[in-house]
Amino acid sequence: MRERIGERNFSYCFFLLLLLLLSPTHTHAQSSKPAAASPTPTPDEQEIDEGDVISVNTSEVMLPVTVRDAGGRLVTTLTRENFRVVEDGRDQPLSDLALRQVPVDVVLMVDASSSAAANLDDFRRAVEGFASKLGSEDRISLIKFDDRVELLQDWTQSRVQLRRSLRRITPGVFTRFNDALLLAAREQLSHARGRHAVIVLTDGIDSGRGYSTLETALRSLLEAQATIYVVSNTEIERAKKRAELDALLSSTPSVVRFNELRIGDLREGLRVLDQSERNLTQLTAATGGRLYKPLSFDELDATYAEVAEELRHQYALYYMPLNKARDGRFRRVRVETTDPSHKVSARIGYYAPGR
């Protein structure tokens, strides 16, 4: 039933929003030449929605930044002199740079209605390993979603409490994926500190039984300044469906005719998995995160360890904007390094405080 939902939950407005967020100023491979400064837009030229980026209430701006080399490896040895921050076309003087010094609050989410429900022991083990790699000031909360969205563990630094809450995960039916993201952003992350991250294990296929859309969830996640990491089991599900479909299609003509309905279901399921994967790719890119596609649940340990590694080696850039106006306007920000081969992930901008 979930496989027939298809694309109906992903509205046209969602993709318009992603076109903005996935512009080169968000996550980009830098060119060898500095980008030309663009003029500060006039009020009539600004087309930024207030739900698309962060708001800043203080005079100092903090930008979480991840840097990778051309091979995708994390770059962790940069200094303040290696960064360039451009706001509305003007270079900004950096006041500070911190690495691994800004605590992170992480919402761990698990889709208990997908194939992950049959592999919860792998998820529990991977999460406990992930938690062991976080800093002493970092906090974790746990949300399970299926036909309901449940907060199993509020913010904690206790690995014992996390272990107990992991045991309370039980399988369910259907998937309120969009609702789960929305509630995580509006309810859980509203009480978060420092950096905000969400790590979700899911195939990303919403059953259409909730009250929110992916567009609404994305806006809320951006307002919460959250970075989204998705560990998708789409490759695992795709391999199962493809194997069954190939077996049926290689059978005798009479067997193929007898199983026409099942063959149609499998083809539709593969199509929906492909669409879900595209949506998850756009969702994670829009928030500065990443999409992981392990080939088996045995790889969950390594996947969650990689996310923990990125969070531990994320830079925090601080600067005092040269534009001191408290006008509530959108300021577009671009972050570069002195090495043009680096790939930088950072927020696309912020709203200045109002009067």
C-alpha cells in the first residue's frame, strides 16, 4: 500500500523551494577563480521566503561548515586564514573559528514501518556506537515513527537512558514520515542548543495519512537550523524487489501471466523507491546534510560512525557582519576556502535582526 503513494506528497512548491536551496551558494565545488561580487538586492528583488533560512538575533553570526576534499574525505586541518566568507558580495572579517567546540544536539529517528523494523538490533547497535563517539556536552533524543510519531527519549547525555529507550522501539504499519520530520523540527529542536542535527533511518516513503507535506517539513527544519542526514534502506529494498521481479520474468509464459498483478506491483514499487531516493537526496542537500545508502543492514555501524565523524569535525565560523543595519533583511552568504578543490557545505544565508 505504501508503494503506491508515489509522488503525490511532494508538491510543486517543494521543488521550487529546492531550486533555491540547491543553488551553488549552498553546497558547491569551488571554481579556481573567485566568484564575482553580486550587488546587494533591493527589496523588490528579494525573493527569499522566511522559512528558507535561519534568523540571527545577535550581532555575531555563527556558520557551521563542513569541508571535504575532491575525494570526499573530511578536511580537518584548516585555520581561520583558510576561509573566506562573503556576505551580499562583501568579504567579511572572521572573528573566530572553532572545530569540535560547539555542542551538537542530535535527534535520532527510526522508521519502524519499513524493512528496518525487521533489523532493529542492527539499528540499536549502530546508534549505541554513534553515541559513544559524541562529546560529553552533546545530547541525543530518540523518535520512532510509523502510523504514530512517538518521542521515546527526550534530550539526554546518558547512554544508559538511550539504551533503555532503544529497547522500546516496536514495529508498526504505514509511515508518517513528513509528520515525523515536522514534529522533530517544531517540538524537539525548539528546545535544542548549539548545532542541530537529525539522523533518520527510513526509505522516505510517506503513506499520505498524516497532515503535513514534505515541503512544510523542510521549511520547519530550516527554521530550526537543522542539518539532515538520512540513512536510506532504498538500496536494500530495491535489491529484494529486483531479484523477485527478475525471477518471475524469467519463468515460463504461463507463470508470467499468472503473476501479472505481482509483477506490476514490483515495478511500481521500484518506481516509488527511485522517486523517494531523489526526494531524499534533495532534502539532505537543502539542509547541508548527506544521504547514505547502505547495501545491507550490516553496514549501519560504519554509516552512523561516519556521520559522527562529520559532526565532530564540523567547523564553526564566527564573524561580525560589516552591514550593521538591523533591518530584518535576508543576507546571502557564501563560504569558500583557499583550496579551489574543496567542497564546502554551509548555510546559504540568514536574516538580520529587526529593529
